[in-house]
Amino acid sequence: MKLPHKSSSYFQLLMISISLAINYCAISVSASKSTDHDLSYFESAALAKPSFKSKNQSSSPAGEKKPAAAAAAAFGADCGTWSAACSDEIMRIAKKPENVKWIKSVRRRIHENPELAFEEHETSRLIRRELNELDISYRFPLAKTGIRAVVGTGAPPFVAVRADMDALPIQEAVEWEHKSKNPGKMHACGHDAHVAMLLGAARILKAREHHLKGTVILVFQPAEEAGNGAKRMMEDGALENVEAIFAMHISHHLPTGVIGSRSGPLLAGCGFFKAVITTGGNGLHRNIHNSGDPLLAASASVISLQGIVSRESNPLDSQVVSVTFLKSGDDNLDTQPTSVEFGGTLRAFSNTSFHHILRRIEEVIIAQAKVYRCSATVDFFKSSDSMYPPMVNDDRMYEHLRKTAIDLVGPTNFRVVQPVMGAEDFSFYSEVVPATFFYIGIKNETLGSVHSAHSPHFMIDENALPVGAATHAAVAERYLHDRDISINGILHRQE
Ligand SMILES: *[C@@H]1O[C@H](CO)[C@@H](O)[C@H](O)[C@H]1NC(C)=O
Ligand SMILES: *[C@@H]1O[C@H](CO)[C@@H](O)[C@H](O)[C@H]1NC(C)=O
Ligand SMILES: *[C@@H]1O[C@H](CO)[C@@H](O)[C@H](O)[C@H]1NC(C)=O
Ligand SMILES: [Zn+2]
Ligand SMILES: [Zn+2]
């Protein structure tokens, strides 16, 4: 995730596609007419011999072979109808001591060896090794280091769950046993935890593969922080057949294990600009009265840019324009520079506001340059994917997440959160399929995991890891379950 105010070092990177073509495409009925969804999908044994098992009994150990169970479901057993027992069983697997030990060790190994955008070679290798161990098949490489793994029937419907893998160019300041071994690099945004939690979900889903009424795609994505990882993954087929996608991010605003999200706008659209103001005249000018002064023009521009948000925008429609760098000449004290560069970032929650800001930044800088007899150019890095659309949660996918999380962690451990000005390249997926982005808390004051992401002091409470793994698994398994019911119409959805 990218934070609201950024340093200029992030400039070269980033993305485009402002087109907020958020596709709220309804799950199409025609897609559901596939033979994978007729009654033959269910094991005939299950149809012939409905089970009368209680919910209690359905909490059987992982791996125990059970009938796929549509008919049995009518009686609340075997997760044919989703019940509290299904959530409990998922959480029980996640919290088995050996699984907790394993998920923490995965996270720690990745934390010790942080790799930057598109360089996640060891991280990717570790993930593939664990997938091999779990006997889960995958496609590799996508977007250089990315992986698309598959659990389930291999047939539609397909639901995807995504984790990002990259670290940040930050020197870790936390002294602990598993501190980053790569100088100047750190998992300061929790992507190490995201990978561990998605692998944790893979383990749970594999243990429950016989319950899955479709296919779960596990998307391990490079370069969220500083590149176009999401777009590259999609270009390489990450979303093939996928009809819905979910992603989770750690949050230091929420206590350990608490899940939070909201429907509608959650994260801002994000862009960057860089302006160059040059003197209208030629060469060096010792006297300011002889030519335009780009330094003065730049200063006036920086001041005027503040008015776009404060004087032209609806205060209820949050926006940011922030100048984050300014550079001119050398340290020669008696020579006026011939050109000045400056730039910054912009954020908005709607396409309309986003485009308004883009247009006004350019107008303001060019006009101010003119006032001081200079000329200006403004670059928005449109050709280098430097803009992210806002992250808008799909209402139905949000509702699915909310319902699933409440069943899994209890109503007191689910929070509706406020939108924030950070940006996420997960929004690119949300333009293509209905999507929901949500948080998992890692805040624990006793432990000291209270620092924001991108801080060199950032740390997490690892007790969140099994909960996150269970949440991913439950969101995916239950999506396929509820989808199956809506397709076949043979059971009533149980809320
Ligand atoms: C966003 O706004 C721009 C400029 O007004 C427009 O060209 C574009 O089509 C819009 N995109 C969406 C998805 O509404
Ligand atoms: C299931 O029922 C048995 C016997 O009634 C009980 O001992 C056990 O704790 C129950 N398990 C769950 C998960 O409720
Ligand atoms: C916070 O961390 C401490 C130390 O590990 C632990 O004992 C405690 O249970 C944690 N609190 C929560 C709310 O998870
Ligand atoms: Zn981040
Ligand atoms: Zn992040």
C-alpha cells in the first residue's frame, strides 16, 4: 500500500489507467450454465443418502474424506449448507499448533530476506517450494516472479485471493531475531505476512479441497509498492476465468486479528506529477530583471497549487495535492538558475475529482510560469503506468466478506473502517472483476506493534497470521459454496 504523502523517490515508478471502469458486472447467469454446475457435479452417494449429522460432528479433523454433500447440506452437515461449524473447522485447522508454527516460520523467512519490486526471486522460490510440499499446482512465472496457484475442482466458478510479495527500500530499525538481513530493504508494509497468510489459506483449502465447489486461484503478485505488478499479473493471465477477487492488508489501526473493511470507496486513486519551469530567455542571466525567474515562478506555483483542494473542491469529497520535491540550479549564490523542477502526488476517491485535479495542476503551473515570464511543462507519467484508480469495494463482495468474517471471528472482531488516502494497485483488479479489499489488525500495544506501515519501526503481532489464513480460506471456500447455491438453486442460502 502506498501512503498519502510520498517522497520523490517513488517517482519513476507507478501506473496509469485512471479509467475507473470499475466493472460491477453481475455474476452472469450464462456463465453458470456450464456442465460443471449441473447436479452431476455432486457425488451421487451424497444425493442418495442424506446425512443427519449434527453441526458438532461436522467439525471433523482435516483431511477426513466427506461426501461433497449437496443434499446432506439441507440438514446442516458437512458444509453443504454453510454453518458455524464450517467456520470453526477452518479456524481450528488454522490454529493447530503445527500450522501456527509453520506460518510464523514462513513469514520470518521472508521477513529476513526482503526483496524489492520484480526482484522477489527467493520469495517466489520459497512460495513454490511450499506449494510443492502441499501438492498444489501452479503457473509460474507471471509478471517475472508472480505465481498463480490452483486449489479445488479445476472447474468454474473461479474465485481469486491475492497477496503481494515485495518489500520496501527502508532500513529496518527493529532489533529482533528475524531482522532483515538485506541492508536497506525491509518488509515494512507486511507483504511478508500477506504471503504467509495466503500460503496458510492454501494449506487449509488443500485440507478441505473435497468441500470446494469450484476453484480457488491463489495470486502471488510482485511489485505492489513500486511498479505495475497487478497490471502485469493480469496481462499474464492471473485473472483467467476468475469472477471475483479478494485481498487482505495488515493494519496497525486494528487490534490483532480484527477484520475491517467497508463497501464503496476504500482507498484513493493516486497519481504523480513533475513540472519543469524554464526561463523564457537564453543562457545564464545574472540580473533577474533581464529574464524570467523560474525559482519565483516555481514558488508561486507551489503556493497556488494549494488552492486546488482548499478552494475548488467539495470538502466532503476528500482530495490531496501535495508538492514533495523542488530542485533548482547548484549552490552558486550569484547565478539565477535557468530551470526549476518540482513535483508531487495527487489523490482522490472519484474519477471526476481525479481528472479535475489533473487538469488544474497543469493549468495552474503553466499560468504561474507565464506570470513570471517563464514557460512550463507538466508530466503525469501517463505512459509509464504512474496512476492508480481509486479502490472501490464491490457491494456484494463486501457483504460476502462481512458475513464470512463475522461468522469466523465474531461480530465484535469485525469493524467498518473509514476510507483512507493511501493507494493500492489491487484497484486494477477491481476494474476487471468485482473485488473487495479488507484489513486484518496487527496492533498489540504490549508487543509494540503500533507503528504505521512504511515506518522502519514497523512490526506485526504474528498472532494475526492464523486468523488471516483462516479468513482468506473461508472467504474463498464460502464464496464457491454460496455461488453454487445461487447457480443450482437447490438449496436456500443460509445467512
Ligand atoms: C474518468 O474521467 C475521464 C475524464 O473526465 C473520462 O475520460 C473517463 O472516461 C472517466 N472514466 C470512467 C471510468 O468514468
Ligand atoms: C461435540 O459434542 C461432544 C459430545 O457432546 C463434545 O464433547 C464436544 O466438545 C463437541 N464439540 C464441539 C466442537 O462442539
Ligand atoms: C499481545 O501480545 C502479548 C505478548 O505476545 C500477548 O500476551 C497478548 O495476548 C497479545 N494481545 C492480543 C490482544 O493479542
Ligand atoms: Zn506499502
Ligand atoms: Zn502494502
